[in-house]
Amino acid sequence: MPTLPRRIKELRYKIIYVASPIFLLALWEFSARIGLIDARFFPPPSLIIAQFGPLFLEENFHVDIGSSMWRITAGVALGFIPGAILGMIMGFSRLAQAFFSPIVALTYPIPKIAILPLLLIIFGLGNMSNIMVVAIGVFFLSLINTKAGVAQIPKIHFEVARVFRVSRSQIFLRIVLPASLPGIFTGLKLGVGYGLILIVAAEMVAANSGIGYRIWLSWELYLIKDIYACLITISIIGILLSVSLDKLEEKIVHWK
């Protein structure tokens, strides 16, 4: 059981954790009210929150949120699963690593949003081009982190398996897969965050719905408070996804 000084210190950290964003919001509110910052571009948080309520009640805004969530979910699934599988194979097989590593090294540095015009030519203006740009970004993050997770497995595990003449398929299923789960989840969490960035950017130019589309429309109509409200929505979605993945990781990778 924590001692009293330790509990006081933990309570102090929690208070600071909660107070720091409140302080920044209060400073922003005060600065905008007295004219230290231009309220046209940085409206007071109180006005942004007041705008967020009516916007959130709009049916079209719910459609935009649903569209973005569907695209990011489909994109993450299409990119994460093959990325994790290929990452485990590359980490487990030197032959696979020798074959795929140059391809990954050549394609990974390409900005994924720069591929969007090519995807628009292939898939047209619609959901598929948005989904694929997310899938490509998530694929590389999943692959690289999974491969790193396999590389960190202690060699003694493989040596013991060879002594007991365990088949390669069993080594893969009973050693490589469980031991690489922390790396897999790291790739998944990074991929979801990166996918959220990509889908918003893609929707600004290649969609007629979604949060990114709503941000771009608000910019065209000079609705500054709506832009901030959309940014708050993205932040809330990101936090909910992050917390959900952390809880899932705690259950699946309980030994971590």
C-alpha cells in the first residue's frame, strides 16, 4: 500500500494533469477577450464550445462522423492485417527479409497523401480512394513495428525449440506470434493515429462527406468556430480510439 507522502505526490501529479489544460484554456479565453490575440482567428473557447453543441446536433454532422469512422475502420483493417502478417514473416524468415526489405525501403519514405492523386485515378472519387490511402499508411507502420517486435525475441527461445525439434509452424504460432504481440499493438495504435490524420487530409480533397470535408467546407465559408469544433471532434475520436486499444491490449497482452 502506498505511503502517505507517495499518495500525496501522486495526487499532486493528477491535479497538475487536469489543471494544465484548464489553465491553457483559461489563458486563451482571457487573451481573446481582452484582445491580446485576434478573436477572429482564435475565438474564445467558450464560444467554440457554444458552437459545438448546435453543430453536433446536426444530422449532417453525424453523417460526416459516421463516414470518417467507416473509412478509417476499413482502411486500418485492410492495412493492419497484411502488414502484421508480413512483418512477422520478415522477422522470422531471413529469405523473406532479403526479398521484401528493399521494396519496403524504397516505398516507405513516399508521403502517403502524395499517393492520393494516383488512387483517385484508379478508384475514382469516393470511399475506396480514401480507404486505400489509410490502408497504405497503416500497412507500413504495422509491418515495421511487428518486424521490430519479432527481432526483439530472445534467441534462446528459438534454440530451445530446435533442441526439442519443434516444427517451424509451431515456432511461428507458439513463439513468434505471442512474443510479437506488443510490437503488433504498437503498430496498430500508431496506425490508427496516422490513419486519422490521413483520412482527414484525404477527405478535404477527395470526398463529399466526412470530418475532413466539413473542415474544408467551413474554411471556404469562413466558419472559424466550426473548424475548431471539428478539430475537437477529431481529438475526442482519437482519445476514444486510443483508450479502447489500450484496454484491448491489457486483456490480450496481459503479461506485458
